[in-house]
Amino acid sequence: MEKFITLTDTAVPLEIENIDTDQIIPARFLKATDKAGFGENLFRDWRFDNEGNEKEDFPLNQERYHGQVLVAGDNFGCGSSREHAAWAIKAYGFKVVVSSYFADIFKGNSLNNGLLPVQVSPQFLSELFKAIEENPQTQLKVDLENQSIKLIDKNLEEKFDIDAYKKMCLLKGLDDIDFLVSKLDKIKAFEKQQTV
Amino acid sequence: MKKTLFDKIWDAHVVESIPNGPDILYIDKHLIHEVTSPQAFQELKDRNIPVFRPDKIVATADHNTPTENQHLPVKDLLSRKQLKELTQNCEENNITLYGLGHPYNGIVHVMAPELGITQPGMTMVCGDSHTSTHGAFGTIAFGIGTSQVAQVFASQSVLVQKPKKLRVNVNGKLKNGVTPKDVILYIISELGTNSGTGYFCEYAGNVFEEMSMEGRMTVCNMSIEMGARGGLIAPDKTTYNYVEGREFAPKGEAFEKLKIYWESLKTDEGATFDQEYSFEAEAIEPMVTYGTNPGMGIKISQAIPENESKSSGKALAYMGFTAGESLIDKPINYIFIGSCTNSRIEDFRIAANYIKGKQKAKNVNALIVPGSRQVAAQIEAEGLHTIFEEAGFQLRQPGCSACLAMNDDKIPAGEYCVSTSNRNFEGRQGQGSRTILASPLTAAATAIAGKIVDYTQNLN
């Protein structure tokens, strides 16, 4: 897995609440049997009309917004367990998603793909939206070691929570499969004592 | 220490707790399907790791399958390729597959319980968020992403933080015509779509105790729609009677022995929850959704509430509704009875009982999709197929179908569909489709009337 240590970049705002994984990547694109190509269809039906033309009012299509940080409304990633959603966001070029709330499965899927979900307070989120709206060149600094996110120009900073184990995995680029395989003896011993 | 039902099952499956980190949780049954497994199989191949416990995995094809002519090669080439990969992966790894056409084939959350694969006290996972369904048996069951599917392939375990505990109590007497689907839609409309995030939810109270297993599955199925990773109900006589005698359920002495253990799977008196809510059964009515998430639901007799938020405005604009209006008498051209929420025999009995002797309205396309081959066979055995066909409903072959519209069963853009599925997200049933979630009874009544009706007005 790709490491994540720190990132300083501009952000793309998506001020919509309850963005579900069907919007992130619609089900009709889940027929692939590999992980490639999902970025093209990220937010497909919000980004493009039926003829495949870009919708001008959608932030990802607006030139003034760019960067590797996606800032989204409350309860991001609800709905289906499809990991294709995390693959699509990562493949499009985002490395961090910021929201005031993440759905559990999406959060886990992101962490397993080196995409960092940063949960901030509703107040900080609204400051972010305001700052990006005022100046799309606003720089954000995300520091995983210190578990902090900073609006550089405004000198506004907030700490975020992350599971200590997952933090270590991201900082070192390790993933869960290697870890679990290293525990197979323990798992076999558990199976032996399992009575029911 | 006093323990909840959830604690008892969880604690019995922890291989190791990592300090300040997740638990290694042992998984008793891993269910897989064609859409979320191929990349996981590839991951193992790339690392040259074998599947650790193939005998604890069961596969089915359900999400990306046609509901017509299942005996013919699948027309859509990408779908055919995905199904072929599932078959190959299962063959190469000695995994039991109930593929298209097999008598045990069906939606993963319908076929596993009906075959007795799902049993109380187990831990179960599947690369599908509605795995919460199996909690109806007093099982810890939850959806996982594809990376975790690969973890379970490699170690029969997942790394997961123990969730917090939530209990939702519903006590009292349900009104005539109120179904389990209405109960769960009501709970979600009251609590919202993220109230359960970070929690596992136990449903308690006489309303759940009196429900059939089919009803309990409908309730637990939608736990994820309030954000909860899973939901569960303590096993009781209803559970044991359902499980006993099923194909893969333990038999004879083994069953009796297990039953003694299952009887201990109850929340201890005085055990604490991190959060608890209580509702009165009498307050619940048939429910419909008016927006683009399952929390945007109202009693069928109510008007769409005012809400100033930008997201709510976006949802109403998508649906073509305005705050303050009622959904009653809205013309509807599509209804869908199916999905892992409502495609079990009881759902079709309820629908058929209402439809019997009536005709669907001319404007309505009514689609009935059983959850499994076994449910389809039961529909035929009970003669329900005749009722549906005579009323002008299309009875299809099993699968997820129009719930997520990966196959040809799509609702056209701009059209409303009263659907017994679980998600009313934008475009969920096809690009531009507008979903109104409801019970099988509401869907059946809508099909007959050609518009949304409050059928309770006609009940005794």
C-alpha cells in the first residue's frame, strides 16, 4: 500500500450531505474484475449529462477548483460497501477526503487503500468551505504523524482522530493481509479451542 | 460482568486484541458474490497466498445476473465475464458455488438463511453492506470491502474495531396493516441515516419478538441504512424452529446441543448500551420515502416536512416533490417487489393476498422478483404465480434485479418506482430513476390503484 505522511495542497469542495457510494461510483460500473479505470467514472452522473458532456455547475468540472484534497458534506460514503468508491476517488487523484462524518465501511475501505479520511468538526468543515469558496487557491496541510489539518492562510488548525494501528499502517505503507498472515498460528490455535 | 448479546458473540470470536487498535475477529462463515470478490481473489494470487479455509466460504451469483432466460448464456459481455471469473475462482480454490440456475441460487442474504447456513451465535461477513440481514438469527453479521474479503480469504479473520452498542426498543401493538418494513423505515426516519454509525444495533421489545424470521430479516437488513454496521435480534423459539431441519443446519443431537448454547445468547439484565432509543408500536403507520436517502421517510398519511437545508432541497428537486405535499394519489408507473429486504415467501404471500382477484392499473409496470430459486419454487407450489400473472404482474427469476439495476431491470429516468428495496439514492434503480421505498403491501396496493394509496383505509 502507498504510504501517507503529509500533504499540502488545494482542495475541491463538494458541499453536499449524505453523499452515498452510488453517487461516488454508480452500480453499472461495478462489472469490472480489476481495480483499474474507476477514476473516469467518479461521480459519473453528477459530473456528466446523458450525452457524456461535463456539467458546468459541478465542482470537479470547474477549473478554479483542483487539488488532491476532497472536502465533502456530512456523512460521506454512506450506503453500499463497494470498495470501488475508494478506488475511484484514489484513481481520480485525491489522497485525502475531509468531512464532518464518514460512514464506517467507506472509512475502512479508504484506509485500506492509502486514502486518508479526515474527520473534522462541523465548525471546521464550514470554515473550510468558506475559505475555499473565497479563495480556491487556499492551501490545506494534512499531517498524519501529528494528526492535524491546517488552513494555512488563516492559521486555523484542528486535530483529528485515527486508530493507532491504522495510522502506523499508513505511515509505513503496510496492509492488513500481511499482518493477518503473520498471525495464522494464533488463528489456528483459536480454531482448535473453538467449542461451538 | 453483565454482557449484551453482541458482547457475548463478539468476545467469543476475538483471536487477539491489538493494543490501541482493532481486534482480530474470527469469521465462521464468509459469503461471496461475483461483484466484490474478483479483485480479492486477484490480490491473493498476486501475493501467492492460498485461501485459508475454503470450507467456510459459500458463493452465489446474484448482483449482476439477468432475471429472464437464466438458462441461456448471459447477454451482457462484461456481466458474463464477471460471472465466469466467479466460477473459475471458486473452482480453483475449492469453494462451494451456487451459480445461476442451481436450485440453491439466490440473493446471498436470502439463500444463506433458507439453507441453514446462517445460525445463531455465528460471525458472518460478506462484501455487501446488507449482510446485516443475518443478524435476525442472533448473529454478528456485517458488510466488508473487497480488501477485507481478501483478508478473510487469507486468514478467515478480519481486523476490526469493536463497535459501540446501540439498542432500539419497540413495544406495544402494531396497527393493522403495518409490516416489518414499515417498522424499520419508521425507525430510520426518526433516527436519521447516520445515527447508527460506529454502532452495532440490537432490536428488542415485543414487536420484534412477535415477528417471523422473514420480518426480522427485513428489519436487520436495513440497519446499515441508519449507518449501523449491523443489527441483531436475540434468538428464540421462532429462530430455532426456522433453522431446524434446513439443509446445512446441525441435525439431531448436535442441534439440541447447540440450542442449549443459543439459549444463552441474550442480553443480560442490567447490561449497558452506549445509546438506547425506545418507540411505541402504536405510533407506526405504513411508511413511504420522499427523498434520496432512506431516512427521508414519512407516514403515508403525512405531508412532506419543511426543511431548509441545501441537501434536502436538492433531494426534493431530484424527486420532483415539494415540501408540504402528500404522496397519496401520486400517479406511479413502476412498482418493484424484491431485493434482499423483501423477497422472501412471506413478502409474496402478503402481496398476493392483497392482489388476489384484482387487476393492476393499466399504467403500471409491476415487477416481482423472488429472492431465490427456493422462494420461486415455493411461489409456484402455493399457486401465488397464478395470482400475480392473472393480475398482470411480471414474475421474474431470482436476483438483486432493480434494487441496484446492474442488469436490464432499470426504471427509466424521471419515473417513480414504489419499491420494496432498501435504497432510494439518486439513480439507484437506473439513471434518473426516482425511488419511493415502501413495504410489499404498499407496493401491491400502488400497482392496483396506479397511484399511491393508504390501503389501511380499506382494512378492517
